[in-house]
Amino acid sequence: MILIERLKRKSDFDAIFKRGKKIYAKSFMVLYLPSKSLKIGYCVSKKHGKAVVRNRIKRLLRAAVRNNFGSFDKKFNIVFLPKVKENYSFKEYSEEISLILGKLT
């Protein structure tokens, strides 16, 4: 099992938003930059709804990431930006994350 650290600092998020490469999926966009370790962050805007909804989206994304990043050995700083929609599902996030992993280079 690989240790997945969280992106916490604003400077890390700013660097990824400024210089990061983008990968688009049906349910979210991924921004990534090469790094010394694997760190993942989640940005869920207020357009998604109130705090309860935003926190649920982050929980679903974190669970899907844990499910798929088990054998991922590359070093990136990654930010997930979910798209606004009616229903959010773990299954959909998990399937799309597994597709995105193949595109990360």
C-alpha cells in the first residue's frame, strides 16, 4: 500500500493551477505537476451546493482515490476538480480515476 499525502499549502495549489497539466474526464478535471512525492488535493467550489454536499463529494473522491491509487508509483502533485451535476457516485468516480491513471505521464 502506498502512502498518499494531502496537498495543504496554498502555494502548492497555486503552483498546480498556474503550471499544471490538465486531463479531462466526464465527472471531473485533473491538474497535475511532477513532484518529489505523491500528494493529492480536492477543490470543490460553492457552485456544488452547501457544505454537506461539498464534503460528500470530497469523501467520495477520497475513497475512489484510495481504491485506485494502491499500486501507483509515480510522483505527482494532483488536484481533482469535480464538475457540477445532479448525482455524484463512487462507482463513476472510481471508474474514471482508473482511466485517468493510465494517462498520467
